[in-house]
Amino acid sequence: MSKKLFLKLAIFTVLALVLPFSAAKAFDVRSGDSVYIPKDQVITGNFYAAGSNLTIDGQVRGDVICAGENIVINGKVDGDVICAGQSLNINGEINGNVRVAGNNVSIDGTVVRNVNILSVTANISANSKIGRDILLAVDKSEFRGVVGGNIHGMANSLLIAGQVGENVDIKMGEYKDNKTGGLSIVPGAKVSGSVTYSSKKDADINKDGVSGQIIRQASEKPANNLLLAYALSQFYAIFSALLVGLVIVVLWRKTVLKITDRITTDHWASIGWGLILLFVVLIICVVLALVLALTVIGIPLALILAGLWLLANFVCKILTAIFIGRLIFKKLHQRESEKLLLEMTVGVVVCWLIFSIPVVGWIASLWAICMGFGASWLVFRKIEK
């Protein structure tokens, strides 16, 4: 699998998640169209993987951090599962947390700690057992398993047919027809605590299955909803950048160091080349897109070009953020920290918070793109020579 496709897969973002960027002494990195860990294989340390199809039947004695189209985990993971993809199926035993983002998420196994899901659809089967809490940010979800803690988050449609050890606290969205979706707790389900939900319509709740109170709260005002949506979008943007930054640092550490070192030594040259390349490439992409869009066959190619241009800008911003992180640690400790993952994490969080500021953020974002673009050009041009 090409590096471009690898990075593209890594941008399936994102989820109410926090990445545990610990400096692991042992780790395994794999990529390809298909990545497979057989039943008899044991991986010591963290496992980083990306591919169109990823299947883990064996054991991982650490965290699993992955990106792909179809992800299936049937084996045992001693740490956390942090993955993003088109389709995610977790059928094995996870001794840590599960933090996933994708289009379709399915859990049919055991998770000892918490589950965080950001997806279009999420299905928690009757065979599943969650030790602590479930946090959802989904369109549609069905919960039929056992959770030891709470179910909370946001959904347009949520069906509960399993057992909840504590409370249900959910903010319900609304479908346009206001007839579909909503919260439903069916006969046979059991909630040991209270049920609190906000919605414009009454939930369909079997009261005999709820031990505590059933509280319906008024839907929040549009201004509050917009503020919440903006805050979540910024949080997910930071997570997406952290995930892609993780991939870049793990697989291309030496190249990242060369590019960020080049920013330090050739600051103004990087900005200058970045501005030139940014707009030259943009003009070329626009011209090609207009030409290709004249034909039915060319429309997908035009969309691919636009996507690649946006992807390049995104990666360049992350490279500049890594430079900022390295600079911060150098100023604080008067030396390099030699922990590039930690520097990347700090740099991304700082930069993306700045990027979220109106006007100032747009200027800073453009500066970061140009800096990363220009430094990358200077490094790769030297390599080719």
C-alpha cells in the first residue's frame, strides 16, 4: 500500500477519544493491503497497523492503534484499542478501553474498561459485556449487551435491550420528520439507575425495566447546540490530527526530523517555497479538475485530485505542529526531549487550538501549511539530487 493511501486511511476520524501517547519500549508496526495476526502469534508491546483489511486473531500485549477500511479484532488485547476505519468489528477480549471511530462499529466481545464510539451506526450485541461506561456519538445505535456503568452521549436513534448497571444519560437528536428515531427501552431491558434524556418527543420506555427515575429534559436552545457542535468539531479535529501525526512519526521518524530541522535552519526559505508550491499546485489541480470534470469518467479523478491537495495541506500542518512541539520542549529544557510522540502531541494540541481562533487561526493555518510544504520540498529536492 502506498504512503498516500496509508495516510488517507488514517484520517477516518474521529471519536470522543484521548490517545495515550506513552513511550513504549517495544512495538510492532505493519502496513499493507491486508494485515493478519494469526491465532498462535503473540505481539509484545504496542501494535501499530494500517491497511485495507486488518484482522487480529492472536494476542497483543499492549495497545492496538490502527487505521483501515475493514478492521476485525477476534483475539485478545491486553491494553487499549484505538482505531479508525470504515467498518470495525470487535469480537475478542479487550482488557483496556475501546476508542473507535468509523462508519459502522460492532462489538460482540468483552471490554474490561470503557467504550467510546463515534460512528454512523453502532451495534452492541447480546454477547457483549462492557465493564464500565459507554460514551456514544452516533446516528443510530442498538445496545443489547451488558454494561457495568453508564450509557451517555448523543444519538439520533438509540434502542436499549440489554442491562445497564448504572444510569442512562443521552441527548437525542431529531430526524426531519420527527417520527423516526428517538430513545427506546424495550421490555426485557434493565436499567439499574435513572434514565435522563433530552428530546422534542417522548421516549418509548418500558418503565418496569427502570429502577430509578425517568427524566425528560427540554431540548437545548439552538445557540447552545451550535456551541456544543463547534466544541465537538474542534475536539475531533485535534484527535484526527493526533492520529495522523502518530502514523507519520512512527513510520517516517527520520524524515519528520529532517523536515522539522529544515524549518529551523531555513525558516524563510520554507515559507517562500511553501507559498509558491501551495498556489502552483492549487492552480494545477483546479485546471485539471475543470478539464476532467467535463467528462463523466473524469469527475472521480477531479475529486481525487481535490482530496489529495487537501490531504497534503493537512499533513503539512501536522509537520509544522511537530516543529512547534520540538521548539517548545527545547525552550523549556534547553535541549531536545528525544520523545517525538510527546512533542508531536503537544505541538498538535497547541497549534489546533490556535487554528480554531477566528481570523488569527486562518492566518496561522496558512503559515503552517506553507512552512510544512516548503520544508518538505527542500528536503525531498535534496534527496533526489
